[in-house]
Amino acid sequence: MKERRDLDAAEAVIARPAGSVERLIALAAPDMAGVDELIVARMQSQVSVIPALAEHLIEAGGKRLRPLLTVAAARLVGAGGGSSLKLAAAVEFIHTATLLHDDVVDGSQLRRGKVAAHLIWGAPSSVLVGDFLFARAFELMVETGVLSALEILARASRVIAEGEVLQLTRAHDLNLSQATYLEIITAKTAELFAAAAEAGAIGAGAEASQAAALREYGRNLGLAFQLADDALDYGGVTETLGKNAGDDFREGKATLPLLLAIARSGPREVDFWERAIGRKEQTNDDFRRARELIIGAGAIEATLDLASDYSDRAKVALKIFPDSEWRRGLESLADFAVSRRA
Amino acid sequence: MKERRDLDAAEAVIARPAGSVERLIALAAPDMAGVDELIVARMQSQVSVIPALAEHLIEAGGKRLRPLLTVAAARLVGAGGGSSLKLAAAVEFIHTATLLHDDVVDGSQLRRGKVAAHLIWGAPSSVLVGDFLFARAFELMVETGVLSALEILARASRVIAEGEVLQLTRAHDLNLSQATYLEIITAKTAELFAAAAEAGAIGAGAEASQAAALREYGRNLGLAFQLADDALDYGGVTETLGKNAGDDFREGKATLPLLLAIARSGPREVDFWERAIGRKEQTNDDFRRARELIIGAGAIEATLDLASDYSDRAKVALKIFPDSEWRRGLESLADFAVSRRA
């Protein structure tokens, strides 16, 4: 869905020199090279359309944040490499499968700065290659023999689908409650972050308390990322974002900045929101007005404050682990998730 | 895809009083009641669109032939019930997920005699509910703790997707070789039959030779069913089929009866096939002519002869098991697959 695309744009920012986040990326580089090898090897098929389509999306980048969580969680627990690389590749395949299906569902034009796969190979191929990658993910997980990691990622896959359907049925609903909004982003974004970290821990033989802590870290990190991203869609600058500001607005998507602004609106503004979002009748100048209303209502700040809360909770969850380079790396990632205010 | 829909129509015939097949169905009835309960319980979700859409398809029937194979294989090995019911429900969920995605891919109008789900709830919901059911299948499998059954069904899911993509890229190809045709139907149909039987055996603690025999049985049974179905599309009568004869032709699908007829055609007929299938320019009378050419070329008989070969191979594969009601039931199912000539 849309927010997931935003998130990929946000992930792209991580590639920039960014101090401490750079350190985590450097720390994880050897493991991530192994993950990349697995990804390339396992997206192969005798049916040539499959690797061609998968490569288009996978090699377009995205910072592989979710598999990074898996390998970092395993390293934090103390037993990186090995099965954590396969679990990380499986996590990326699940993510890629959902991106392929989301782009078909949304009729998206762009993904990771490239023309969406379904516009090149057709929606049928995107659906079926998504299915292929999803199945491949489970084949990789089976190879690790870690049944509890399979359980975590099977459940996550199911919860993501539920979140997507929920969003589909409520996308343009101005009366969406904040609780339902949080339910949607928890299911469609935070669940895979949580599962990626937890599965990495479990694969590394973590104790139950460690696995639960890393799950908690991942869940809160995912919420922080998604909230910051929803804020940046109204508060960011296109050049900085690596995507167009205003995409959520133009798609009429009810994200938190918009819901907060609506809650604080007078009758005249309510008419505006009902036309522009509820009925999706928009003029060229509407995004500028929406942005003014949202900023004026303090909705960007409120959304980023909530993102900061989740980022803090993510860091707190790591406190059961002794200080280490990996813990500091994951903490800095939580800071990074909400530091993109400018 | 199309042939899979035909197959569902063929499966519906199994419900009729048909002597020995009735016996297998009666034998398996207690287990299948347990499978049905699991299916209904596990298609539930707080997101109400999901069970509504899943129910539309699942309760429309289809004879649950694939889960029947799973429970019968477990019983033949001697340890039915238990985990075989969960594996059987998982098999049906995988099948249902592929049906949902296939209907979107093909733009199909009808499924199991009802309006296709994507025409009621929209293609996006069909794609996402398919993903939900696929994930649910893996959750069910994880619950059994039988990692080798997971491996078998994860691989089958991947092979099915590969077969679907292969078919998508070769659907209207008059020069499709018989080898490629068999490769396609092996992947998209026979693989799940094989995996359903093998997983049931493995879940029941089968020896390697027993599991391999049941896989071989399932694979050959699936090929026999699909070939008979492709023949019936030209040789059958609409009322008997429970679907319209000629669907494959109207979709321009290169199935074996057509490929055999083309191979035996003179230059004038080749022009006809190139127009009607290659370019899909069809007139109302074309199906009648195609049927005459195909019957005249002996292509129906040749296709059914090949189906009979596979049916025989399926029965031979069962010979390692001592005589029992379950073995006889599975043998009669193989006979049934190709006995629908009239």
C-alpha cells in the first residue's frame, strides 16, 4: 500500500552518510552480503519472467531494512550468520511479495523510483511472481529447521494481509478512528518489523525474554517509521523525501496527520476534507491548502511526537541487553526513524 | 487458470452416485467432516470481508479432492486423523488461494457455478484474501510440527506459481510442444495432487518408500484428471460437464487435444487454427468446426488414452501397499478420473 511505498523511500535515506546509522550498516555488511547472495540465488527460476520481474524490484534497492533487523537481532543475541541469513532473505521475499501485490491493488505507477513491475509485465505476472516469492520465503525458512521462526513469519504474513484488507475497506473514511489507523499500520507495517527482529533472535537461540524484547523493539520501530513517513508526506520536501510529497493526500488516504487536522477543523474545513478526501474531488491547489491546514492544526508535530514515543519505546525494549555495538546500532536506527524532521 | 476451473467442474461429478468412488467418499467422511470444521474455523478473521469472500468460494463446493487425498493417504499408511486433518485443510487453503489469484489473472467470470469473487468484492480483495489463505495454510502446517510436510507444500506452492507463469507466457502458442504442455499441467495441477498425498503420508509417519509411492500416485492422478478434463472441453456435453464445453477454445488455450489436432492438420486447417487460437479471432461457428477437426483427428481419443496411461501408473504406484479398503478407494478414484468418456 501507499505507506509501505513511502517507507521504501524513507529507507533509501538510510543509505546516506548518517553517522551512527552508517555504523550499523557497516557492522552488518558481511551478513547482508550473504543475505544478498541468497536473495539472488533463490529468486532464480527456469521460468525466465520470474527472475526478470523479481530482479527489477529487488535490485532497485530499498535498504533491506527488514532483513537488516533479522541479522542484527541474531548478532545482538550473540549467534549471527547461519540460519539468520536465510531467515533474513525470507523476510525480504515476504516484503517484496507484498509490494508486488500492493502495487497491483493500488494501481501504483512507481516503486523505488522505477516504473512499477505490473506496468511492464502486467498485473497477472506481478500477482504470480508475488506468490512465487512468498512460497520461496517458506522454502528458505523450512531449510533452517527453526519451526518457531516459521510460526512467527507465517502469522506475520497473515496479519499483513488482514491489515491490507482493512485498509482497503477504510481508505477514504474521514471518520476513521485513531485506534483503527494504528491497528492498520500495526498490521501492515509494524508486524513484519516485529517478526523480522523476533525471528532473527529465535533463529539465534534467544531466550524467550530476549525474543520478546526484540519483537517489542521491532514493533515500535515499525510504528515510528510509518508515523514519521505519514508526517513527511505533508511536512517534507520532495527533494529530501526521494518521492513526491502529497501522495497520500492525492490518493485520499486517511493517515494520522489528516485525521488529527480533521478532528481540529471548523465546519468550513470539514466541507473541504469531505470533498477532497471523502469524494476525492481535488483541484491543483488543494494539496497546498491541506498542508496549511494540517501544519496549522499542529498535526505534523503531534504525529512526529507520537513517532518519537514509539522510537523511545523501541530503545527501552533493548535495555535488557548489555551495552554492545549492536545494541547501539539498533538504538541509533530508532533515533533515525524520527530524526528526519527537517 | 482455466484447466483448474475445469477440474473443479470435474470434481463436482464425483459427488454423484458413482459406485466405488462413493465408497471412498463415505470412508473418508468422518475425517473430511473434521477438515471442514478446520476450514471454517481458520478462514475467520476480525476483518469481515475475509471470511465473507473465502466462504463464497469455499462453501460453493468443489469436492475437496485434494484434502481427500491427504486424509486417504494418511489412512492408507495407517495413522489417519490428527495432523493429517490440519495438513488437509492447509492443502485446501493453498488450492483456494490459487483459485482466487487465477480468477484475477484470467479475468474469469464464473467459479464453481457462482460469480467469481473478484467481480463481487473486486480484484484487490481477491488478491489479498488469497494471500491471507496462503499464510493461514502455513500457520496450520506449523501447528502440526511436521517440517517435512511443510517442505513438500512450500515447494508445491512455488512450483504451482512457476507453472502459472509459464502458462501465462505460452497460453496462445500454437507451437507449444507436448513436452511443454505436460510441464505446465504437471506444475500447475499434478504437483499439488502429489504434494497433498505425500504430505498426508509423511504426517502419518510413513516410511520413505510409502511417501514416494503416494507422491507418485498423486502426480499421475493429477495428470489423468487434467488430461481428461482437457479432452472433455472438446468431447463432452455441457449438461454432463457442469460447465460450458468449449471454454478452453474460446480462451484460445493450447491444450493437448488442440495441439494434437494441429499436428495432424493440413494447410487449410492450420490457417483456421492460426486465426481462431493464435489471433483469437473467432466466429460463432468456430467451436463447432474446431470440435469436428479435433474429433476427426482422433485427438480426443489420444488425449484420453494418455490420461488412461497416467491413471494406470497411479494404480501401479499403490501396489506396494497391502490390499485394503483405502487402497481400493484410491484405485477407484484413479479409474474415475478417466471414466467420464460418455
